[in-house]
Amino acid sequence: MIAPMKKVWLVFLEREKLEALRGLRELGVLHVECSRPSGVEFDRLSRTRDAVSAALNTIPVEKKPRAARLSTGEAIALAQDILAGEDRIKALQDEAASFQRELDRCAPWGEFDPGAIQSLLAEGVDVRMFEVDEKDLAAAPAEAEIVVLARRKRRAYLAVVGRSGPIPEMPRTFIECPPPHLATPLMREKIAAGAVEIAAIKKCQAEASAETASLRNALAAVEQDIRFDNVRDAFAKEGPVCHARGYVPTADVPALAALAQRRNWAFAADDPAADDVVPTKIVNNRFVRMIDPIFAFLGTVPGYHEFEISFWFLIFLALFFAMIFGDAGYGLLMLGAGLFAAFKARRKGRAVPDSVRLLLFFTGVLILWGAATGSWFSIPFDALPRFLQAITVRPISAGNPEAGKNVQIFCFLVGVVQLSLARLKNIRRLFPNLQFLAQLGSLAMIFGMLFFVLNLVVDSTRFPLPPSAVWLVAGGFAANLLFSAYQGNILKSLLGGLANIIPIFLGSVGVFADIVSYIRLWAVGLAGSSLGAIINDMGGGMFKAAAMLVFGFVLLVFGHVLNLALSVLSVVVHGIRLNMLEFSNHLGMEWSGIKYDPFRVTVKTER
């Protein structure tokens, strides 16, 4: 459920602001309306946060880091040292790359010291390096003294010497190559020294990875300071006092009121207005809370005035998960992984994470569905043990030739149930406003369109189109036309409906598409089952030859792991889509909410 919120105002003396903010942070219930952060202090803290975050991304991942032992200041200093080392590594790598390019460029001329060339120039001897095609060597001036140093791929690398002054003008085919700034042996020494220094820096970074916990604590502390600075700026100054507005869960208002009374603050609370941007706090029981990791992954929050659908999202997604995976054998494997993770957490004295509990619930539903359909590692139904065949549900059993059609029908029925649930929730919210009749009309269209879907998609002979289906769709369309914009006057409502007749018509057609969309559960599940059967045929065929046993086993394992991965992706793409689009659209949800994030202590700091 979405916890009811109160809009509150706080006023206190400007000179007491810092102490008041600390008290509010300790209480940890006020969601403050903050402006966009700015200012010198915010910039400084942001740079510090970015530095610590970058340091954490730079150091190697430590499997068993030691417990946090550095203060926040020491951890920040360590982060800056890590980044300084990373900058030094980049500088050394760039320098080494530059030296290597010079060595590669000068390699045809062999080893030499540019200082020797400078000495010859000081004595009046001009020496310049050229590259030329061998066939153009004869074009050199006769008075030029040429020393060919190397020949590679029909190219000549040479030195032109002027013993008594500058060398003559060379033809354009002679490409001059300036000497390097450093001697080639010295460049190699610098590259080697840089490699040694890089290795030393990386060793220090590897040692610093043991302080990962301290760095993470420092990052949390800096983010807490940023929030403190942001909230401080949110309290606008008006003469000797400052004030701000925020939101508090109704259940926590007495605690905030008591704090305000003790500190002699001015305090007021009221219900939020319809146009207020109220943060959303979700409060669910332990069972429903399993779905929270999914919402965290999606980054979606319902608006304060929208529906909270965590329970229905969980139930339907579990069914979608089971139908898309479709295989009880895969369910047993994932159940084993989930039980192992749960046992490991309990052994360490921790609560089982919601993500693990969610996996156990999903895989339990998957095993039930797979057992009902007779799907076990895509093994042919006739090859299954008799007790596995006996526990199947005949209409959807893999041993029933009509199972495919029946599963399609089941998909459409699931869609009708979910979409109807959305319309019923809207009816309940709108009643007694006559706009609920438009939702009732949409509900009628869902049931009417079901007959069209069964007739057109499944079997027109088995599901002839009854006249009642047409009346349901037509009546639902009329109800939407009359009451979707109802504001107390039926004539104005009709005119408003006529003005929006095209969107209303397209919405009616969309009901058909939405119901048909649920066939993806059957199609994706069938694709996974077919892929598993192909993998079994390929791997099983190799078992006939002793020399191919290992390859057959590897193929089976790799193939089924790949099939599992594809099924996970399908759940994300298709299973979540049905909840976030089809179901949510019929609810009228935009997922426009902002998460309730109270000003609170997130980490104890030691400076």
C-alpha cells in the first residue's frame, strides 16, 4: 500500500539552523522539498564524491576486504592517492607510447644519438636523414654524399652528408625524417623505468583494495553531507528565521510535532493538495515485499495518487515467469540455487534477501506449471517416467495434441483477468462519479473482445462469434463516448467524447491488441521448449559414440545454460512488459512518482 502523507511546514531561528537540521536528520522522517543543488560547498562535496567513486572503480575487486578501519578523512585521502596514481599511470603510458612511436619510426636508421648529429653540425658537417623509393635514388644530386643505412620493402633509408656546409636541395621524392629528440637507448631505458613505476603503482592499488569497505563508508558519508548541504539550502531565510516545506508519513507526524515542540519550532501539517508533488512511500508485508528488487531494477515508483500494484505485479509476474520458462527441470535447478543462497545467508546469521525469496517463489510456481504441462528438460513426453506423466493436467499436458490451443486460450484468459482487474480498480476509485460508467464500458469491451480473439486467433469453428460480443463492444464504446469526460453535464460529456472520438476508437481497437499480446507467453515458452528439444537431440546423438561422450555432455550443458539465459531475458522483455504496459495502461498509471527519501542519518561518520 501507499502510506498516507502529510504536508508539513517548519519554521525556526536562522542561528539555530545547523542544530535543527541535525535534530531532523536524527529523527529521519521528513522528506524535504529541495531545490536544485548548487554553491561552492556543493561543488566541493561533489568533486570529493566523484573522486571516491572513481577510486572504487579503479582499484581491483577484493573478494574479502577487511572491515572498515579508516576514518572518512583518511579514506578520502586514500582515494585521492589512488586517482593520483592512476593519472601517473596514464602519463607514463602516454610517454611510453610516444617513445615507442619514435623508436619504430627511427628503427630503419639503426641506433644513434641525436647529440652526435648536433656535434657534427657544430663542426660544420650537415647530416640529414631521408627515406626514398629505391628507384628514385639515382635522382639525387651528384654532389650529395649519400650513405644508405637500410633497405626495406623497396624503400631506402639513408643519410645525406654535407662535409663542407649544408647539403644540396634534394628532390621531392626524398622524404626527410627528423632525428628523435632523445637517443634510442635512452628512450628504451625510460620505457622500462616507466613499466617498473606502473607496476609499483598497481601494486599499491591492489593493496588499497583491502580498504574497499572504508572507501564505501566514505562515499556514503560524503553523499550524506551533500544531502545535508542541500537540505540546509532548502530552508529559505526570511530575516532572523528560516522555513521549509516537506512531507511526512501520517504515522510519523506526532514524532515530528513532538520534536518541534521540544525545540520551540513553529510547525504545521495539512493534507497534500491535488497538484502537490508528494513522495511515495510503499509499505508492504513480508510476502509482497519480495517484488521490491524488481521495482528497484526498473527504477519505477507509482505516483502518490496512483495505484499501488505490488501484490498483483508479484502474482502475475510469477505466472508469466513460469509460462515463459515452462520447464520444471529448469525450475528445480534454480530452486537448488535459491535454497543454497538462502542457507548461506542464514548460516551467516543474516535474513534471506528479498531477491532470493523472490527466486524461490518464482521457481516454485515454475515447477508447478512445468509439472502440469509435463515439461522436464525438454524431454519428450513419452520418454518421461510414468509418475511424471500421471501428475500432468490433461488439457495443457504435452501429451495432449490440443495442449497448444488450450494454452493459447489460457493466455487470453489470463490477459482478460488482469485487464479486467485494472478496470475494476478504476471503477472502485471513480464510483459514484459517473465516469465509472466509462470504465464499466471498457470492462464490457474486454469481455466482448475476448470472443473476437478466440474466433480470429484460436479457432473460428470452435469459438463462433456470438451476437452478445458485438453488443458488449458497441455498448462499451458508447459508454466511453458518453462518460469518459463526464463533469456533471451529459451534453457536455457527449460533446467532449465526440471531440475525442478518434482516441476512443483507437483505444477500443487497442483492447483487442492488448488481449492478443498475451499470446507471447505461449509463443516464448514454445520457443524455449523447442530449443531445448533441439539441444537434446544434438547432444544425445553424440552419446552413441564413446569418443563423443564428452562433447555431447558439454553441448547439453552449454545449450541448456544458453536456453536458461534466453528465458531470463524473455521474462524481462515480455513478462515485465505485460505488467508495465498492458496492465498499467488499463489502470491509467504513468509511474510518475518520486520515492520517499527522508532526511536521515545514513552512515555514522568519523572525521
